[in-house]
Amino acid sequence: MGFSSCFGVFDSRRGKTATVTEGINTNNVRLFSYHSLRSATRLFHPSNRIGRGGFGVVYKGVLRDGTQVAIKTLSAESKQGTDEFLTELNMISNIRHPNLVQLIGCCIEGNNRILVYEYLENNSLASALLGTERKNWHSQDYGKCQELDWSKRAAICKGTASGLAFLHEDAEPRIVHRDIKASNVLLDENFLPKIGDFGLAKLFPDNVTHVSTRVAGTEGIEDGNGNGIPSSRVCVIGELTKKADVYSFGVLLLEIISGKSSSKAAFGEDFLVLLEWTWKLFNEDRLLEIVDSDLIEYPRGEIMRFTKVALFCTQAASNNDQT
């Protein structure tokens, strides 16, 4: 029995449950009613909010069978119809990797577009390391929530790289994420990383994605030599290439190593952003000064290697001899 027969859409005009999936195979995507998700989140109560991303607000929910889930209410309507939307979600849910968040199901009723994901105990990297998400939604406290030693940070770097490489090279269809950032890297009970929100950019207009202002909307990206990467270098017919993901991953590595946000922190007398500051330290042979002061013990050689990989990811030129 398919999920469409278990989770229909209630049509108040006819007083019965009507399916929205006629002709669509939903074997990979569990269809939830709006009422069931409303109940799972206690009417989407603010105390259950656990994050906010480029696509909407995320709530912690508990299903009737006791399963904990993350429920993302999408903030913009898809540019596709219901059938096309479900087709895309079926493909996304079929993509499985240890370092990718698993999509469980969705709700499509009226204007509601809601996604249901597996729940990860330690929230996002932004919350655990950078303190850029509030511990409590009503609190102004943005302090770090977790102490991450280098072994955990190294595992986060490697796991995120593995998940991103899978999306680029092995997933079917292959996916350019378009929004690699700390709030989209979630951590399980052992602080192992899983990339979230992959595949969603294709479902929405370009102007609702975080990356539209992060990369595509900028005048360009600068490498360590001050050379600008024009927008055309990271865009192909309006679609961001893997280069944009690799660039964002490089910046993410620097955030993990430094414990600082690339968008909020400023360094030195010139108030440089994190990437500019790292290049300055590299050119002055002071690269280890980037390391988070919370890290008491760490392998110097490995930190240097990870930092140089980050710089390599953010370079425009093909000649990368200096790293």
C-alpha cells in the first residue's frame, strides 16, 4: 500500500480525503498531513524552533510513534507544480550517504510546502561552534553551545568534504548544493556532520536562496593574490557551478579552524574578513595565528594542511604552487 493512501489531503469542501499524488510514485517520500505536523510541533510553537535557513524555519517535532524529526516550513512557494515538486523530492530522498541529512517526507496542502527530515541531536555547526544561532529562540545569547576539540573538528571537515564530493560526483542526479555554510551542516549525537538542504535550490526561484546574495549577487570573489573572480566564472547560464560550492567549503574550513564566523568577525587594523585575514597570515608566515584560542592542543602539521586546503579551495588561478 503506497503512502498516498495513508496520508491524503483533507478537502473540506467535499468532506473527504483527497490525494495530491495521482500518477506520481511516492515510494521514497512519506506524505504527511498538515494536521499531523502541526500536532508534532505543538502548533509550530516558538519553543520548538531549532533553526532558520534560506528556505524557511525549522522546528523539532515528535511523530505519533515517538520518532523525533526536524520539520522545515518552506518560506517561499516552489516554482514548480505539485507533481514536479514531488518528483524532485523523490529524487532527493533517494540520495543516501552517511554525511547527508535524510529526507523522510513532506506535506503539500494548499500553499503549505513542508519538509520532514531526520532529527540530529546536536543541531547545526553554526550553533555548536560559531554561536551564530541562539541557544534558545527567545534568548539573546549567541555563545558557543559546545566545546569541540580538534579531533571532532577534523572529523567534521572530512565528513563534510565526503558528503559534498558525493553530491558532485556520485549522486544521481548530480547536485550542486549552492548554499554550503555552517548552518547547513548538522551534527549527530557523535558530532559527525551531515549536509542538509541539498537539492532544494532547484525547486525555488533564485531570489529566495541564500546564495543569491552570498555568491551570485556579488561583483566577484577575490583570491589570495587580490585577483577578482567575476560572477561569470562561478555561474554558467545562471546556475552556480561546483566552483561556488568548493569556494564556500573552503570558507567553512576556515570557520571550523578559527571558530569565527566569516560574515561577522573582523580582523586586524583594516577589519579584514576571515578569508582576507587568513591570506595575510599565510603571506606573513603566521598561519597558525588563525587557530581558535579555545583549542589548547592540536597537531600543528594537520592544522596547517587543512588551512592550506581551505586557501586552495578559494583560489581562482590554476597555478596554486604557493599552497
